[in-house]
Amino acid sequence: MKSAHASLHFREFQWPLRVYIEDTDAGGIVYYVNYLKFMERARTEFLRSMDFDHYLRSEEDFMFVVAEAQVSYRKPALMDDSLLATARIIELGRASMRFAQSITRDGSTLATGEIKVACVSKSGMKPRAIPARLVSLFQHHYGIPA
């Protein structure tokens, strides 16, 4: 279920990354699945930038899971590259968020992605509402009406 907030324009969050040897294949090129890891870091740091560190909230009965992922690869990232991973919410629902993401190097786009993240209960792995504290932070940082 999409909320009335779906059309809001969230700011783009940026997170700098460095490519290490562990991110690459034998040819020194970033292995394709690692772009998803870079995008995960950007989403996590985006929430942390609003003082919402969901991985430390083990006492609460929720967790975020990736429900959909679509990635387009344009150019390879290489060993020791300095990259920028971005995350921007493009859709906010009652129990899910959709992010537009990119990985760039010196302003050149290497990969783009659209990732849908669902909020589920840890106890039953069933959809549940995004925690009120996070909704409150979105209201504070983005002016979403209550």
C-alpha cells in the first residue's frame, strides 16, 4: 500500500567508498554483486544520518529486508577507485520504501539501482508498519505531515 507521501522528494544521500582488493575479481574489476553491497551501505548510512541505527535495535520486533532489486551496470569500478554511493527514497509506503541508488566515480555513473526494502516482523517475517520512530524522523527531516 502506497502512502500519500509517495510523491515527496527526498534528498539524495551520498556515502564515499574505496574499492579494496576483496571487492574485485582476479582482473582487478569490482565483482558485480559488490555494487549491491555498496548500495546497502549507502541505505544503512542514510538511515544512520537521521540517528536511526536499525541494526542496533535488536530488542524491537522489526527488520528491513530487500524485496526487489534491479541494477544496471554501465562501467566497471577498479581496484583502489574512490566511489560515491547514493541513496534516495522515491516511494514511501506504510510497510516499505523504494530507493533510487547509484555508484559513481568522478561524476561518471558506473551502476544504478532501484531497491525496494520491506519492513517485516522478526518473529514471523510478516509485513509490518515502518517503526513510528523512523516515520517521526522522516517527518522531522523531510516535513512529511503526520
